[in-house]
Amino acid sequence: MSQVRVRFAPSPTGFLHIGGVRTALFNWLFARQQGGIFVLRIEDTDQSRSTDESIQAIIEGMKWVGLDWDEGPFRQTERKDLYCQHAMKLLETGHAYWCVCKAEELEARRKEAEAKGLSPRYDGRCRNLGIASPTEDAALRFKAPQEGQIVVDDLIKGKITFDTSAADDLIILRSNGYPTYNFSVVVDDALMCITHVVRGDDHLTNTPRQIPIFEALGFPVPQFGHLPMILGSDKARLSKRHGATSIMAYKDMGYLPEAMVNYLVRLGWSHGDQELFTRRELIEKFSWKHVQSSAAVFNPDKLLWINAEYIKSSSPSEVAEALVPLLNAAGLQEQVRTVSKEWLAQVVVLVKERTKTLVDMVEWVKPYFGQEAIYEVEAAKKFLSPMTAPLLQKLLTRFEAFPRFSKQAWEESFKKLVEEEGIKMGALAQPVRVALTGRTASPGLFEVMEVLGRDRTLYRLQKGVERASGG
RNA sequence: GUCCCCAUCGUCUAGCCUGGCCUAGGACAUUGCCCUUUCAAGGCAGUAACACGGGUUCAAAUCCCGUUGGGGACACCA
């Protein structure tokens, strides 16, 4: 069997959409599993809507989620000659004809047909005119077969039968010389020897229009697979009003690329009850057979859960590295510069159980920077009251007696004080927590002290005493 | 309007192809309990679904037909 060749072919008319990432992902997974080739092709034949920024955004997004391509990126605008050549070939072999209908006329006729409740298709008026070399602006149309059926054996949906009589004579070359989508796709897929065309569900009805073009051109017809759409919570096609749809927006919101990949692949594909997969497992276990044929609702809650799982299970130093840009974005670049990577990784370990995104994590990490604890007003008012001052002072005195920090020794000392005072754990723990972190919620006190180090712990306790005494 | 696709807990899904192991499993979310110095995390338990109607069969979530509902496509956009 020949080598598997698949492609991802976005049009550069905006950011990279998460639906696009999922389509790319399924293709990529299949290519990697089969030892095949993954091609990136930019479909920019619509010059009015395509931008270079969008191409950059696509590349940036693909890189972020780690979907590397083996060939490309190819740009269709750079392959214009190829499309013309093949279009001429169709003209020569009688599979295409010149159409001199004006765009406005076509539009008017379409509207009219629609108003009458008819199918808004081309009436074929130039089909048999036999225009050899048009003297005016003309578009080239493909002579679509008018009888019979086209059966697509879809990788995901199985056999689908279309009546050819419903097919239109598509324009393949615009009057400005540029090819249209359905034609350039076929020429490229054929020339790039794509063996499996896997794309979104919305292209399903393009398939029976494209197959005759492959055939007319004398190219083998690839296998097709149509991925179900991603829907918003209201079951309408996912769009901005459902929240962020750009893949890079998720980076900014503190999602890990591996978590995005894991979520997106599970949205429509499954392997028994398994929820979490390493990339290696994904490549190994992926199968078209278990790709769902119905649309899926995008569930931000589950994505959040998966992200939390990845934050917990990824290596702390990697998480710390991904965190740095967000820390900088939050205005902490000064503080970040003064700490070591190792220390930051240590802080990550401290907070990773309680954060679901890296953006959350920024907030959790803040108290460990700087000499001073920054008190939340309510927290200080409640726990650093004059009543607690003597208690904190007693603890501080005991801690000061230790020449070095020891989690075990300090904790024992702490518990002993609680016992002697006949108070509840929380009566001492909460004031200490506020003194150390400025907040009422934090990781375990002694883990916090470990990260802070002896000097800063003592310093912050001292400041806590002062604040509690009414300072 | 025409054509095409789809239909299991609120959501993602397992099971469907190759009917009996399904009293329909898992996960997210949600509720309660446990753990606990706070917040989490974790553990345990609970609520919750085969869209509907006909067939076929000893037996249907699974096969067939219809209905309803949802989605998509019908451009000199991609």
C-alpha cells in the first residue's frame, strides 16, 4: 500500500480556530500513526479576505499545539499556473466550457429561483454555446455529469449516496483568472498525492462535486472523511458568541497545549473509558472507527478539568516555564528576573493542586514574590487583630530560636504552642497564614515557609505581629 | 425550498457494525459524606439517558421503515 498523505488546508481569513486545530489534529495523528506525510496548505485564493497575518497566526497556532508538518506551507496563490494548466486541460477534453454570464445576472437569477422556491442553481445557459475563445470576460465552468449517482465511502460516516442530477456546473476559473475553491482543492489534492482527505462536515456536500473533477482530470480519487462539527452550548455552530474560539486565546487564558490537544481529540473520538492520553498513546490508539459521527458540544468545564489534570501531572519546571510569560504579562517581570528557575518550579509544586489554569496560577504565586506580604484588607482585619498579636509573638520567638528552617521541627514547635495555649489549630494557623501570605487561603503552612525560607518567614511574622498590635 | 448528515445522562462518550453479557458503563458538571490549620486536591456515595412510533425477532440501545428534532450545503467565499 502506498504511503499515507494527508493535509490540513485552512484559509487565512482570521485566527486559527479550535475547530481547525481539531481537524488538523486528526489528520496529524493519522499521519504519525501510519508513518505518513502531513501537508500544510494555505488556501488563499480569495484575495480579498486572505491576509499574511492570518498565515502567521495559523503557523503560530500549529506550532503551539505541537502539530508539525512535513511539507509546506504551500500557498495556493503561488500555484496559480498549475490550476490554469489543468483547467485548460479540462477545456480541451470537453469537460469544461466558457461561461459569459455576468456575476450580477447570475445573482439575480439565483434570487429569482429562490423566491420561487426552486433550487438556486446555474441554469446551464452557456453549456452548449461552444464558446471557443471568449472576447469578453468569461469564467470557466466544469461540465458536471447530469446523470447517475456518486457514492462516497466516508471514513467516518460510511456510504453516502448523492444524486448527480443535483450537481451544478461549477465555476472552476473566475473571470479574473483565479481558480475557485472546489477546483484548486482538487488540483492540489491530486498533485500533492493526498490519499485521505479529512475535513469538516461542512465540506460533505463538496465531495460529490469534487469527485467528478478528479475523474475528468484522470487522477485517482482519494478517500474522504468528514469530521463532525463543534457546537456551542446552544447547539449552534461554535462561534465567538460562545466564547473564545481562537486557539491562541487559550494560550493567553493559561491553558497548556497538551491539555488542548487532549480535550479536542476527545471531542469526537474515544478509546473506551480513557480520558487522559499522552501524545504517544494518541498516535498509537487513534482510529477512524471510533470517531463519532454526530456533532459535539464544546464544554469549557471539561476542558478546564483536563487543563487542571495536566497542570498537576506535568513536570513542574515545564509548567514554570509556561508560566513565566503570564507572570510577565501580569506585571511581575521584575520579580521574575530575581528568582531562579528552580525556585519557581518549587512554587509551582506548592500551588499546582489548586489551580486550573496558568492565569489562576499567577494569582496563587504572587504572595511568594517580594519581601513583604501584601494583605487582603478583610483577611488582615479578621486575623491580625490585637488579640492575636501575643500569640504570633510567642510563635515568632520560638521560631527564632531555630538557627535553620526544618519543616518537621517547626511544625512540632507550632503544634506544641497550640497545645499549651489550649486553642484550636485554626486559631493560630489562620493568623500565621495571613501574616505569611496576606490571604486566608494558601497551601500548607509549612510548605509555604519552606518556599519563603527562614528569613522571610520570620520577617513576615514580625510584620504580622506589628500589624496585629495595631501598627 | 432542494439535497446531505446526525440522534444514549445537562455535556463528552462506552455499548451499535458482529441483537442476548445492559438492572445501559466511564468522565465533566452537580448534590451529600469523609479527610482537613485555610483553599484546593483526594476518597466514597447519590441524582441523571437509549427522541418518538411502527415493524423484524424467542430476544432490540443495537437491524429495518416512518415521524419529530438538530446540524450542514446549495456563490466568479473557503
